[in-house]
Amino acid sequence: MVKWYWKKSNKNTVILVGNKCDLENKRKISFENGNLFAKDKGIFYFETSAKNDVNVSLLFEKVAEEISKIKDTEFNGKIYINNNEENNDSGCGCL
């Protein structure tokens, strides 16, 4: 079951990613259901497989495209991926 959390803001871009799409026999959610969910929420949907190089580059291109749409003035010319100006020692920019 997918739990949906959303904070309304015109600055948010949400991309739902189903990974390991090469493991069709272990699939829990169909492409159609994932896509319908994304369309219902007004977000982007990708299915990827790093193993088979499916949509990985396309996903990163979409992320870069969406980041480039952010106006510099909204963040004083800086983009904080994890919304934290301090250095993140964990190495993850997804917090």
C-alpha cells in the first residue's frame, strides 16, 4: 500500500519511480496502476532498471530539467537538495 504525503507548494516537483522494472515476476504494482496514481496526483512517473539500463538516464535528465526551472530568486541563487544549508555528512542529498 502506498502512503501518500503531500505538502502543497508551487516549488515542489514530485517524481514517482518504480525501480527494478526488470523483475517483472516480483512486481507489486502494475505500470498502469503506477501511471494512473501519478496522473491522479499530477506528478511524473518512471519505471527504471539500472541492471538493464532502462530509463535511468531519462529520469536524471527529467530531474535536471525540473531543477533548471526553479527561479534563482526563489532560493537566492542556491538550490538545496535536502533543504538544509549545513553540510550533510551522511552523503545523501535526499533528506
